[in-house]
Amino acid sequence: MPVHVRLARIEEAESFCEIEDGAGMLFTTAPGYEWIAHLGNREPEEWAAAIREKLCWAADNDAGETVGVVAARQAGADLFIVELAVVTAEQRRGIGGTLLDVVEAHARDNGLRAVTLTTFRDVPWNAPAYARRGYAQVESEAMPAYLRAILAEEATNGLPPDLRCAMALVLQQ
């Protein structure tokens, strides 16, 4: 299904929370990870912050419905992906990859060093999927302070550190 990716609009922030909530339901199909589907997600203000920075993109289908969204924030010379979510009915159709293409192009076009994220190590549509795109796990000795802080905050919010990892797609050395 072709999608059109565009910069998100501030009035969409609340609807992005709904997309994120629905997208998280995919975890109900991952044995041992079902509990993640019921964790709290971002607040509208978090989406709005990325929108104001022009670091939030929405994917619309041919009918003009938003079917996916990605938010990022700049962290020094890196672009950190805060969240990527695709509506449940449209998952596993390449929409997430299309959104990643836009984020990666933005980082390249702006001379950034890398695109980074945190994710689950063993969930098939998490670290293994990013690895297929060229992302590599960031080892602790090479991890920038901001990624350490994000992983620590995730642990404080109930995400077991042994299940999480930071990954990077290095664009420039």
C-alpha cells in the first residue's frame, strides 16, 4: 500500500497517542511480552514537542487517513527516534520502513552522525528488524551519555534493562 509521508501537524498530537496505543497491541502476539501492550505511552505534549521541532512525520494512505507516525529529537550530532507507530490494521506492510527512510534522509540531509533508538533485543519487529536495515547495537563502552540516560529512564518506567538495547545507524564517522 503506498503512503505519503509529510510533516505532522500540531492538531494531530492527540491522535498520535491513539495510533501508538493501538500499535502496542502487537505485543500481545509476542510470548512473554504481552504486558508491554498495556504500558502507558507518550502524552500529546511529547508528540507536540517533536512536531514543533519539525521532527515528527505522519504517513497517510490514499484515503488521507494517517496510518503511521514517527517522532524524533536531535541529541548532539545524532537523531534519536523517540517513537515509531503504525496502526494495527496496516502493520507489516512496509509503512514503518517508509517512515524510517524519511528520518534517515532527514539526518543525512542535515549532516548528522547517526540515527539512534532504543528497542527490545529479541522482539522480531524490534532489534532484529532494525539490524536488517543496518542498525547495530551500541555497546555500553561506546554508548553516548544521552542513550544511557534514556535506557535508565526506561528502566525506571518498568522496562527491564536486560530486554532493552540501544541501536545506531551510523551515517558519518
